[in-house]
Amino acid sequence: MSRYVVAKAGEVAPGTSKLVTVKGREIGIFNVQGAYYALANTCPHEGGSLCEGRITGLVQSDGPGQYKLLRKGEFLRCPFHGWEFEVATGQSYCDPTSMRIRQFNVEVAPGEDVVKGPYVAESFPVSVEEEYLVVEV
Amino acid sequence: MKLPYHGAIDCDLHPAVPSTKALVPYLDDFWQDHLANRHIDRFGLTLSSNAPGLPISAREDWRPAQGLPGSDFELLRKQALDGFGLRYAICNVLHGAVALFNVDMAAALCTAVNRYVAKEWLDRDPRLRGSILVPPQNVDLAVAEIERCAGDKRFVQVMFLVMGDAPLGQRRYWPIFQAAEKHGLPIGVHAGSSFRQAPTGSGWPSYHLEDYLLQAPAFEDLIVSFLTEGVFQKFPGLKLVLAESGFTFLPTLLWRNNKVWRGARTEVPWIDRPPADIIRDHVRFTLQPVDAPDGKMLNRIFEHVGSDKLVLFSTDYPHPHFEGDDALPDGLSDDMIRRILIDNPLETYPRLRDAAGAANAQMNKEAVP
């Protein structure tokens, strides 16, 4: 398993995502209120590109006709069939035990460390002054 | 096959009101006078979806020498209650009152039918139980009729036709469900239509055959309505019993509901678990007619449905769905037969459970020297 520098930390603003390719694999980097998560860009259902889905909240209800939108920005809807996934865990809402998105470790590393290695920067230019997102694949 | 033992509970049996004149003594003075003035007491007030002259309205050997099929008490007692060795049988009277536009007349006639059933049928045999006929045209009047009948514990459910003014799960009908749940009465929904709406989504069909076949999709509509409107979240104690609906459509209905819910559930977030689980917990189906060619296929359907608790025994007397005494389809396991004949009906109808419990307690008491 290697660590790959995929983006500058500032490139992925809270509430957004960035699609990166590591070793030929598409990975979505998500920023949920300052915390970063890396998820395979492939829905476990039918393979929809998750980075094209809407980032949303969790709809809950206390009974018929009662609607609540909770945990705004923490869920992702697949653009194919609308299945909901928790960004932090990759778990689906409909079938959390057996239907989940593949997760990868992602962390913020200072440019100073990234320059030293053992990170793989591929063609990504790094400098000591900035912070970078590093994915483990 | 024949029933292997006595004590089955028939959850769909059809006594008939022989004529509107027979109901007159059960109407109050005003309605007696009014029906006579307008000659309405000479109308049959039968439903065209259950027209008594049609071959499918009765088995030939179950047709009385005179009068409407199901109107002869002695014949029904001999052929159905004794013939199948029934412990209880629930009388579902199909009557045109539910299709009238005058809601007060509809309510008066429903009351008369219920009084008639109590007096002319339930009083005559302790095995008989009743369904409360209510006017679905008006919720307040329907609730009032439930409240009027609920004290008589021989009434075990509330009765509707599958096709009425609007999808029955809608909130406007909830006071009815609230009253039913409070009194331990499942909502029974029988095949049939008041023909307020066309039985297809694209208009009126040409043939009676279509009316008959299109009952099954109407029952699917009904299940989806109860489910999406959240009736079972609002009334967790409520059971929905579909009579003469068939049930072999269930595997695809359950599967599609689960599938679509996964992506579309945020519109109806009160559906807080897979819909098939909710349907399995709350919806029941009477046995006849069985739309499966053989036992092997029927067992595969039960396997797909994933529950042995959904089907309730019925003869659908006097409607013709089987020959001779073969009221059970072939190929069922002993456990499944026991569930269909006895356990499932008792688990579905609290009032039958209470009656059976009281009868058993009485028997045990008498057994003690």
C-alpha cells in the first residue's frame, strides 16, 4: 500500500468533492465540514459515479406528513438511482450492513513532509509551503 | 385437497341479503317510508361486480332452489359451516349501499345490513362472525357505524370494497382506521368496485371479464396506498385483510417496493424500513381464489414471499373457485396448512382470538371434575 498526494488541501472546499485518479482508480475526495473522506467513485449498486451525485442531508420523519432534514452535508445521493450513503462511513442508508462504498484513508500532510517522502507525488508538483491531501491506496 | 381436520376459520364467506324488502324492518321510520315512497324497496341494490345472475357468482351445487346465492341460511349452514367443519366463519355481505350517492341513505342501509346480519345470521349460529359494512362515501358516518356495532364482539372487522372514491390509505380515511384500531377490528377489503372511478388507469374497459381480472392490480394499488400514506406507522396495531384478492402477485410487488424505496424513500420518510417488512407485518390475504397451477409453484411463491403468516383460510362460499370439498390447494406442508386454517386467522383477528381463548378456557373448566 502506498500513499499518494492527490490535491492541495484548499482545493476541496467544505461541502464539495474532487474526483482524482490514483493507479487508474477513480476516487472521490469529500470535505464534510473540514473533515476529509476518500470514497471509490463507484456506487456499490450499479456503478454510478458518486462524485456526480448530490451532497445532501438525512431525511427523517416522526410520522406521516412530518419531514426533517438532519445532518446537512453528511450524505451523498448516487446520481443513478438516488441511493443515499453516509460520506463518513460509506454505508448505505437502505442496507447499511451489506451495501457500502469502498473507503480509503485520506489525511492532510504538510508540504514539508510530502517533499521528503515516502509519498508518491506522481506528476503532482508539491512545495513545502502548502498542505496536501494524501490518499492511501 | 380436503381439509384434514375440523376447526378451520373461514375468513371470507358470503351470505346475501335476499332483497331490499328484507332490510326494511331494520330501517328507522323515516327510511322505511322514504324507500317505499320512491320504490327503492323494490330495487335489488346488488353490486354489478357481484351480479347474482352471473355464473361466477355461485357454484351450481351451492345455488339455492330460489333466491340469491348465499341467502339460504340452512343451505349455508349445511354446506359451509358443517360441510367444512368450520370453527368460525366471517360473513362478508356485499351490498350496493356502499355505492349510493346519498350518503345518509347509504349509512341507513349499511346500518340495516349490519342489524340484519346480526339478527338473521349471527344469532342463528354461534360459529358465524360479521364484518361491519360502513359507508365509505362519508368518513363521519362510517366511524359512527363502527362505534354503533363495536360493542357486539361478533363483529370482527370493518369492510370495504377495493375500488372506491379515492385510494383508501389517504388521510381523509384515518378516523375510520383510528376507530377500527381502537376496537381491535382489522380493515377488510373485498374485491369489488363502487365504480366511482374506472377500474383501469386509462379509462373504462369494455368487458366484464376485464372488471373481474382487474381486481388484482386494484389490490396492489391499495397495498401501495396504505404503505406510502404511512397508515401502518400511524396505526401500528392495524391489520389490513384483503379478501378475494389473490396473493400470487406478492413476490414482484414486495421486491419492487423494496427496490424503489431505496432510491425514493426521502419523499415518504415515515417508511423507515424496507416496505416488504411492513407489508409482511400488517397485510393478510384470504386463500380463495388461489391463482397458482400446482403445489410446487405455490410453495415457490411462499418462499419468495418469505412468510407463512400472510394467508388466511377462506372458502369464498358460494363463489366457485374449487370443486367438491377441495378447499385447500395441493402440496402444502402440514405446518403451512395449520397456519392457514387456524393460526393465521387467530393472529389476525383479536376478537376471534378472544372468543377462541374464552371457549378453550370454558372447555378446560368443564373438564375439571
